[in-house]
Amino acid sequence: MIRKTVEFSTPGTRLSVSHRQLVAERPGLPTVTRPIEDMGVVIVDDVRATYTQAVLLALLEAGATVMIAGRDHLPVGMMLPINAHHVQTQRHRAQIEAKAPVRKRVWQSIVRTKICQQAVVLRYFTGSDSGLEPMAQRVRSGDPANLEAQAAQRYWPRLFDKSFRRDREVDGVNALLNYGYAVVRAATARAIVAAGLIPSLGVHHKHRGNPFCLADDLLEPYRPYVDWRVKWLLEEDGGTVPDLSERPTRAALLSLLNETIRLGERREPLLLALHTSAASLSRALTGGDRTLTLPQGLPVSSDFLGEAVGDG
């Protein structure tokens, strides 16, 4: 079953739980109820929202991720379940003991796939991969030449324009990217925990203040999907940057989790694909098959406002 991503953004929303149903009461609107077991990622984007402790307990016990957005609509916090896998202690120990060569090969696969995905996005919008595909094939174990950064220097000005600079603190296109990345990051962190791994123990990301280093590692090859959607939104609006405060803009970014993508011979919604990739990462880090299952190409379906993305 595909778990739903639900955003609650109506000012004054009150969330509660009744008979294993998430109940949303909104001023001037009908009360909405949704089964707790259907929830995958719940985003609360309302500074006036109120909810009981029972809401958080029920969502976390059901394996959902809860993400809180600030006044700028960008996520500022996230809660994850901690008992998501039946052998997580065993996997934690194996993950901690994973040798450097294993971690470096994992990072090689991630970077190579990310650059290939960026090449696909560029070809879609510009007709050329700008040399990214050959660059991806040159990525070595651990990416010692930092080809990830070199690819980014080619990628961003060709995808948007020469003046564009990727900056997490800037509005406009960067704000759209930040929101999209945050949503997919939340789903990635949930998949990492569900696979029995420690989300803070990364193979490459190692910032001591980051509790989701491993999620940020696995997120990298999925980032180009966000880039693709943001660029698509820009072109749909004739180059005008959509307003992130508008519900349709956020819905278009949230709906990425519904898109069917390819992972080798498999086709899965992106939300489920993250779990497939996380499971392969778990095997690689804990002594199993070292081959990662990572995304390939653009989505094979488009459902911007599908059932799995709701708004309360």
C-alpha cells in the first residue's frame, strides 16, 4: 500500500485522534478524517495549528514521519519513529562496523547515479547533457576528485541561467528547491529508519550537528527529480517563479512522491522507491549484496495531484 503524504495548511487547523482516525477540524470547512495507518508523511504548515500528544504518538507508532513548516512554508523540524525494524540493533551494529572501502563504494554509486540523473534532466530541457554522462563514468570509489561538485558547476547554470547560484538562504527558485528537497528528505529519513539503519551515521555526510547524514547521502540521486519539477513549473508559468505560499505550488512539489520511477527493471512510486533504495543500502552496509538499487531516468507517469497527496 502506498502511504499518503498529507499537508495541513488551513489557518487554525486542529488535529486530534479518534478510533484510529486522524481528525482535522478547520474553521469554516468540513471536518476531515483519515486512517492513521494510511499516513506516510504528515506536514503541518500552519503556525496556528493545534494538536494533541495523542496525534504525535499515533502517527509515530504507525511509522509515519511528522514534518513541521515555519512561517516561510519551509520545514523546520521532523519527527521519526525509532522502532521501525525488527532487527535494527543487529543492523545498527553492522552499520557502525562497515569498513571504509564499503562506504566509499556506496558513495561512488550514489554520486555516479546523481550525475547521471542530472544529465537526464539537462537533456530533457536543453537537448544536451553538457558532458555530465561521461563525467559520471569517471567517478571513482569515494569520489576523490569531487566530481559531484564539478558536475554541479556545469549543471545549475545550464538548467536555470548563468546568474543562478544554489543558496539555501535565498528565495525564489532556491526556496522551491529547498521545499522539494525537504519533503523528499523526510520520506528518505523514514525509509532509512524503516530499513533498520541509523539515520545520523552517514557514508559521506558527517556534520556533527546533522541527525540525518545517511538520509542526506541517499537523497542525492533523488534530488534531480525536484530540480526537474521546479524547472517544469517555471516553464509552465512562462519563466515566472511560482509562489511557494500558494497551495497549488506546494501540491505540485509534494506530488513528486506519487510519481512512478524506474529502478533497474522495477517501476515504483517514488515514495516506495525510497524504501527499495534504503533496503539495498542496508544490505550493502551490513555485509550483504553491495549493489545499490537507485533511480534511473525521469518519472514514467505524472500525477501532480494524485490521491496519495492530500491537503487539509
